[in-house]
Amino acid sequence: MKILLTGATGTVGIEILDQAIAHNYIEHIYCLVRKPLNQHYFTKRGGRGKVTQLIQDDFLSYPDSLTRYLRDEGVEGCIWALGSKLSPDMTKRDEEEKVRIGFPVAAAEALAKGVATGLSPQAMPKKKFPFRFVFVSASGAEQDQFRTLWVYSDWRKMKGAMEKGVFDVADNSDVIQGHKCFEAIALRAGQVLGRQHGPRGDVTSTLLYEATYTSIAVDRLAKCAIKMALMGTGDEKKRILENKECLGDDWASINTLS
């Protein structure tokens, strides 16, 4: 499978990129970035021959040349990991809404129209169908913008607006052989923790934190994102995975009391 990845220079995106490079069923990763990737990804020990970076200055506009290139290359899915922390500075709210809502919705629209329609089973029988757009949302995301929320209202509503916008694109995408050609899956991750064996702690402390708080280790989140891009949820009507579902079956097995 060939995938498009955004946010490849951020904490979650870096982990997804590293895992995708090592994944046997990921053939190629196209990274949509505003600044160049670390050269490590173009070396033999990194992702040489498996990673292509596409420099994009404007994440609100996608030229036909770009979508045509992705379609011709046979890109079958996108993992959207682009984002930033919510700033307490209200003067930056418009910019944050553009990044969290405008960017992913614009990308979804461009990919649904310019790439997903090219994955017709007749035209490309060996490619995966439908095109899957997997994006990192947040636990507690609220799509109803008029609902009163007492905790993290702005953050939750921004994430909810992103979900609604992307899901609307999926709902309005073209139908091929009785199915929508574009599918969207939201990962409602909680607090994202560092790698299990990283500087933030060992496996045990990470598992305890995940069991106590709504949180997920970054490597588990990356694994879930890649799995969803490859296989989907298995149910066309299910397109939201809550944090506990993102943790995965392995986590559930480890934490099951005998």
C-alpha cells in the first residue's frame, strides 16, 4: 500500500513514519511537509527508496498537478497527523482553527475528488478501495458546536468541527460499485505519551498511566493509524475509534486480569 502522510515532523507523525518504513505492507510513504524531512529518511538505514517528500506551502490549496501525481502514483490512503497544541492566546484562535479544521477538510476534499475516484476497482484492480483518510482527533471531541461544555470546550469543539467537516466530505464523495470511494476514520486519542521505552518511562509505568488516565503511547497510536489505513474498521458505519479502541487488542490482553 502507498500512503500520504502529513505531520511527519511532529511527535506522532515521526512515529508513524518510522513504523510505516518498517512495515512490510507499506510500499511507499509520500510525506506532505512544509519543511524538509531529516536526511535520515533518505539513507539506506532510514527510508531510502521508500520515502518521498512533497513540499507544500499552502495546506488549504491543492493543485491538480499534485492530486494527479498522487493518483498516478497509486496512493491509496492518507494519515493526517498534522496539528499543534491549543494556545491560551485568543488572538491565535483563527490560525488554530485554520490548522485544525481548514487544513484537514481542504485536504480531504482534494483527495476525495482528485485521488479517490482513481481507485476504481475496474481501473486499478490491485489497489485498495476505498481511499481511506485516517486522522488524529481527540478524546471528547464534540461535533455539536452549540452544546455547552464545561471542560476544554474550545479544544473539543475544534476537534469536533474537524470530524464533521471530514465526515461530510466522505458522505458526499462519489459512489463506485455501490460504495463511497472515500472513507474517513477518526482516532479520538487521549493524552499522547512518549514511546514506551523512551525517556518518559518504562513499559510498566506507561501501561499504568494508560490504565489510569485517558492516554495512549505514541507508538500504539501510530500502530493503530497504520492498521486503520490498511484495513479500515471492518464496518462502513463505524468511523470513530475512541481512545480505548485505539490502544488495541495487545494492550487489552496485557491488562486483562486472569
